[in-house]
Amino acid sequence: MKKLISLLLTLILVFTMAMPAFAADRVNADTYYKPDYDGYPIIVVRGINFGGLINEKDGSLAMQFKAEDIFSLLGNMLKGAVIDKNEDFFIDSVIDFVWGLMGNLASDKDGTSLNKDITAEYYTKSLANYNLEEEFGYATEHGMAHTAAEIAGDEHAYFFNYDWRLSPKEVAAQLSELVETAKKDSGKDKVKIVCASMGGMVATAYLYYYGNDSVDSCVYLCAAHNGTYVAGSALNGNIEIMPEAMNNIFSALTRGNGPIVDFLMKALDKIGVYKLLALLLNKFIDNNIDKVYDEFLRDGFATSVGLWSLCPDEYFDSGVEFVFGGRENEYPVLLEKLEECGKFVKSTGETLAKAEKDGVKLSFITNYNMGLVPVYPESVLQGDMVLEAELTSNFATFAKQGEALSEDYLKNADMAYVSPDKAIDASTALYKDCTWFIKDANHVACDYGTQYSDFVFSLLMSEKQPSLRQFSQYPQFMVADKQLNLQPLAG
């Protein structure tokens, strides 16, 4: 019964991971510290990007939004739900709309694109060969590209965009080509990588398949190298609309807009609006789940191997069985790809440990206190609107959003690693001395010219393994304002 919403969550995952952070006001980068440049080329590995998939024939975007389609959808939904009270017509209208919007992104039963003309917009050369002012904005990963070009010179800065539907092995091979290009152009034997969101999975896949010899340092920024629980839940049918998570994310989105807005958000929760909405949505899901799953989601998007790379290792095998169990003869090629993908997914911990042992300088940054998409059980956890903080931090211990760790827990905790707001115990993180936490910053908030950006690239350019003691100006726990200025977190 829950298979529709399971795969629907996969689409939500794609949308949310592709969602850019709210752009901070651009400020003068000269007012901030600029790290010394050691000559190693810098590669920015971005997250999921809808705008980065194009039709090779004419260069048009693979996914095109038309306002008239929205009006048509709203009209059909009104007719089906209110006028005719025809739930099937309502659902059919939604399916037709989404197919029209995203059909070019769907994958075939063998894991390849249904539309063979759709491919990624690749940047196979240094950024000196592209017009950054025209092609790139200044927020999130594009902002990171501008910063990389400013530090290293655009002839030694690179931007890795990719087809997120491909397997980790395929994407790692493409990143390897760019690494070799950067090494050849610079005459250096190593590169520096800064990766964000799904780019964390991509960078780790490169280390898994091609080793560590060519990487000097890697900064993981809000990175999905451990997957995401929303993907694991979606692919296992563990679905529940969570009213508490609704409150978390809407409160985060409206934070800082004044006492009246804050009062309204609290009132919505207090009078039970979120609980009522969750009840209605869950009822609707149960009534329509099989239809949408069978007609749209299984063969359109669960066949994208890249999305399976975001499934945490403990969810992977059960997810494959849940989605494709009993249909194995229909997907022989895809299941072979998923078997290879599963081997990689289950190796992440070992891959990073080997990289550290081999001298790759690793740093991890986790944003939190921003809520999560409220459609799966783990959405009540701490997050950055897109990814769960537990996973981006390599398993630090978090209280639920808006709460503190219990007094009983804190009695046995190493308080040197406990955040001033008592929400985090960083001592359980696998890399506790090179992991930083930023409160009130949402997903991939690394806009050009901000203090946040300066922090990220200071870690990347460090001559030695970054550590908490080395960067006294950047304590382990910080808070960001709307302009992405950073301050030590107070209790």
C-alpha cells in the first residue's frame, strides 16, 4: 500500500537536494581572510542539479517549467476533487503534470535514460574556459566556484557537474577524468576537492574506485556521503507524515520575520493544524498509493541508480527487495548495477578511513536547526532542510530539533564536545576533531563573499590536517546569521 509514497519521496528527495540555499547578500570578499594558495587545483563537486541536465540536440533544459501547466493542473485538481469528487481524475491530473515536467529525467528498466538525448552539462576544462559571470550565480555551489577561481585563479579552478541518475561508478569515472585534466594543466600531482550535498557521495565514490593518491584534501559540506534517511525510508516503504516535522521546517523557514510571524507559527502547532493536515494527507496517500506507484514511479525513477546511492547502507538490501522483489526477471541489468552500487554504499566508512590513513586531509561541516521534509519518520531529527545532521556529521549524537540532550545523557558525555545549546554531542562523530557544526544555516549555505565561504575554503587550503585546535577563530559550534556571518554558539 505504501509503495506510491515511497517512490514519491524519492522525487521529493531530488527536489529538496536540488533546492538552492537562500542567497545571502553578496559582500566584499576583500574584507575577509584569504588563505595562501599552494598551487593545487581546486575542484568543486556540486550536488543534484536539475538545470545541469540538458537536451543534447538543442541545448534546452531537460526539465522545463511552464506557468500555464500549473494553471491547467490546478483547474483539473479543482474539477476532480471539488466539482466532480472524482479522486481518480485528480490523481491522473497530477501524474500527467509530473510526467510532463519530469518525464525527460526518467530512467529505463536497465538504468539508462529513457530520453537518450538528455545528458549533463559538463565542464570538462578549467573555469578559465567559461564565462562565470553569465553562467554562474553567487550562491551555494556556484558561489563556491567563484571563490575557487578567486583563490586559485580560474585556470586552476574546476566545476564538476554530472548526471545524478548515473551509478556512482560511472560518475566517479567522469570525475577521475577531470582530476587528471586538472593535474595535467597545473603540473601538480594532487587536487583539492570541496563537495556539497550529493557531491559528497560522488567524491567518496572517486576515492573508492580510484584511490587517494591524487587528492590532497577534501571538505565535505552538508554532504550525503552516508546517504540520507529520506531515501532509505522512501525505498523501504517506511512512510509517515510527521506533524512535528512540519512545525520544525515551517518555523525555520519563517524564523526572523518578527514576533507576529513567530506567534502564528506557534499557534498553528498549538491548535493542531499540523496534526489535522497530517491526518488528511495520510488518508489520501493510503487511498491512492498503488495507482501512482504502478503508473508512474517504479519504472520512471526507482530505476535511476544514482538515487540508490543515497540510500544508507542498512536500508539498501531491504529497499531493493521492497521495490523489485518478485519482479527480478524484469530488471536483470538494473539489478546488476544496483549490486555494484550496494557494494560502494556499504564501503563508505572504510573508504574514508583509508583516505585519512593515506594522508588525505578531511574536514566535515554540518548545518542544523532548520528542519527536514516532513514525510518520513526520521524527519523529526535535526537537519538542514534537506539532509539529516546525524549522517552529514558522521554520526554525532543529536537531540531532536528544539530540544536538548537529556541530563542523564550529559552526565556521561565528554562536555568538551557538547554544544553550548546542549543539542549535540560531537564525541560520537567518527572524525570528531575535524567536524564543525553551524546552527541556523540551511543546506549548502556557502555563498560567495561570506564568512561562511571563507571558513570552508580556509579548511580546504590548510597546509596540514584541519583540527579544532588549529582553527581557533572557528570553534566547533557556530551560528550563522542571514548574511552567513559566523559567531561562536552561545549557551
